[in-house]
Amino acid sequence: MKGAEPTPEPAGRRQRKRQKTASHLADVAFGLFEEQGYEAVTMEQIAAEADVAKATLYSHFPMKEALVAHRLRDEIVEGMSALADQLARHRSFVSRMQFLLRESAAWHAAKRTYLPHYLRYLHSIADTADGGAIEDSGSMATWNALAMMFRAAQQDGEVTRAIPAGQLAWSLQYLLYGAVTHWLLHPGTDLAKAFLQAFALLMNGAAADRPARVRKPASTGKTSPGSSR
Amino acid sequence: MKGAEPTPEPAGRRQRKRQKTASHLADVAFGLFEEQGYEAVTMEQIAAEADVAKATLYSHFPMKEALVAHRLRDEIVEGMSALADQLARHRSFVSRMQFLLRESAAWHAAKRTYLPHYLRYLHSIADTADGGAIEDSGSMATWNALAMMFRAAQQDGEVTRAIPAGQLAWSLQYLLYGAVTHWLLHPGTDLAKAFLQAFALLMNGAAADRPARVRKPASTGKTSPGSSR
DNA sequence: CACCTTTCTTGAACGATGTTCATAAACATA
DNA sequence: TATGTTTATGAACATCGTTCAAGAAAGGTG
């Protein structure tokens, strides 16, 4: 029951060994996290437990949050592939996406404690403009899947082709990010519901259904007197 | 030319003095930032320059990013009020919003260097679930303005009433946040354009204009008279 | 005015983080 | 096998953010 390996054969043996020790470190770290809580565990502790030097640990994971990110990224990737066939069973794009969002919400709820640290990590690599580091930043897995789904929906005529699928994907991702943030701040709210609402908004838009109904032909004064907020 | 005071009369004299020293500290910090760059300036340096103890500085601003946030929040608030009358000149909601987004994009471009730190601050107060701290977190100013605009648009019939204005406001905010993040990572892209595209997406949605055109007639024999919405 | 209470400031320490560097080991290539 | 490159090591280091007890200042009360 060791950590999964989303990257099958990296290249040389060196790279493989490096990834192996990385996974080992992440495993050890997660063991300590679940044992004593994330905050209570220090980097030195992790290094000692894994029997490596602190500098070695830092060469793999520059921050403590990166350990969380490593694990969660793996989980996302394998979760995605696990859901692949179930996704294919759904006929329409909307149905597929709603299923995915529900699953995603459940996953978020399960990993709730680690999400703040994961998000902090994602945010931290965003401003260190590393360029290359973003390519496999974990949220890329989600992004790729979403983009593929949007692209397929565009070809099926369910989604407009006027907007690139990639742009739709990250638009949805940021809407979901907002929902997660809100949910983390206000426990008890329904994350799945928020996800679905965000998706519905993205699909249908916020414009009034009937294009600018003739409200206010003159000074109105018609019905609905309560307009002051 | 001192820092503005968005909070006119807080309450007692004590509170006022506290806010005054806070503004003083932020001013001193910003002077050093522009002089030596954000990273190069340390908290001890700021405290020394402002002639207070380090603990005092930390009691006002728990992190270095909070100094940036304090200043930018003030700028946002006064910028909003400065734009209020210009906003009122625009007739339609879409026109108003596009104007606001263009101005906002220009402001972001001007403050570019500080944005990563500001965003990091916003993100940091999100997971410390302080509850009360969020109420005046600076992005609240933007959120309030957006929510009011959406509410007005709903009353004018330009925006659907099926979704609360507040929800629309933070949906847009997270879309804009995504655009800013993307822009910070990829300089040279047009932020104003991205803002306007995000807004257009929020308004019009991503669903295909013609509901499920008859692509792939084999599967569903339905002639699809367009009922998906 | 004298007194008490609350809040803020101060200085100094502290642990943890993240960084640095020279050295040694492991590996790849020839 | 010999050489060069990547990685691991151990130890030191600066800074950050935090903590604490004690003093100073503002506020309220008699």
C-alpha cells in the first residue's frame, strides 16, 4: 500500500530512484501528519524519521506544503483515471460534468484538513514564476481533464466553440476554487451544491433570459415598489 | 500626501491613534519597499525606521504582506469612490462593468510588483479562518461594489434574478483572480482583454448558442427542438 | 485628584524555517 | 576503469514570526 506512481518510467535509473525517495519522504511525512497533525510536525522530524539529512528533504520538497501537494497530486491523478470509465458512461456533457463535480466535492470533503496547505502551495508556486514548475503542478491534472471534457463537448455541440476549451477549463477551475475557499471558511455549507451552481453559472451565464425586458419605458413607477435594496 | 483614511471616525481616541500608527507604519514600509524592493526589506528594518519595537510592528501587521494589503486596500477604496461618478455616467450595466474592468486592469498593471504579496496575504487570511478578519479584508471593498452593481442590474432586468447578486459578485471576482494569476505568470498578455472576456463569459455562459445542434443524429433520434434551457 | 483597569508598547529571547556550502558518495558516460 | 556530473550529507547561518513579562499610557470611576 505504498504511494502510487503516476509517472511510470521517468527515464534513467537515477530519476527513478529520486522519485522513489521522494515518494518515501512524502509517505513518512503523511504518516507523521496524521499522527500528530500537520502543524505539529517539523521538517527536521520528517527528515529524521525518514533517515535523511534535512538538506536532502529540502532538495526534494522546498516547503512543507510541497509534501502535501505531492500526495494530493498523486491522489488526484489516480482518482481521475479511476473515474474515467464511469465518466464515459454518462451521455451528455452536463451529466458527465455534474458527476465529476460531485465526486470532486466528496474528495475535497475527505481531504479537508490538508486543503489549506495544498492551496497555499499552489499559490506559492504561482508567484515564484517558475514557468516549468507549473506544468506538473497537480492542478494541471484537473485542468487537463476539464479541458478535454470541454473540447469533447464543443465537438458534440453542447458548448460554444467561440471560447477555447482551455480557457473554459481554467475559468471553471477558478470558480471551483472560489467555492472551495468559501466552503473552507464556512463549514456546513454544501460544497457539491456550490460546485454545481458554479458550473450552471458557467454554462448558462448571468444575463437575463429575456434580453432586456422593457422595464422602465418611462419613469416606470409600475409594480414592485420595494426597490430600495 | 499621507496615506488616505478610508475609515473616518473609528470610535474612541485610542482606536484612532492605533490606526494612525498603523498608517504610519505602512507608509514607512512602503517607502522602504520602493527604495530597496520588497524582498530586501526586513521587518526589523521597518520597525527601526518607524522607531517602534518589532513586537509593536507585529501587533499591527502579523506578516510583511499585511503592510502591502493595508496600502492596497486603501487605494482600492479610494479608487472606487473616485470612479463612482464616472460609473454613473454609463447607461447600461455591461457598459458600466466594462469601464470598471478596464480601470481595474490598469490599476493592476500599475501595482503589478505588489500583487503577488497582496494575493498571498488574501490567501493567508483565508485559511486562518478568522471569520471577523475577512469582513474588512480589502477585497470586500471590491466585492461590495460588484455586488451593488449586479443588484442594480438585476433590478434593471439586465441580469437574471435567479442568482443572488452576492454570488455573482464573488463568481466574477474569482474569474478575475484567475485572469490576474494568469497574467502574472505570463507577462505581455493583455489583462484588460482577459477581464472583459471573463465578464463576457460570466454573462453569456459557455453553452452552445443553438441548443444541441443535430450533430450525431444516430444516437438520439430526437430532432431536438431545443428544450435544454 | 487618586485609583484601578484595560490596552498598548517594549525588549529580549525562542523555535522553526529555509538557505548555504564544502565534502563525500552514487551514478552515467567514455 | 577513468572521468565528469548529479545527488546526498552534515553543519552552520540569517531571518522570520512568536512569545512573554514588565512597564507605560489611555480610559474610566470614586
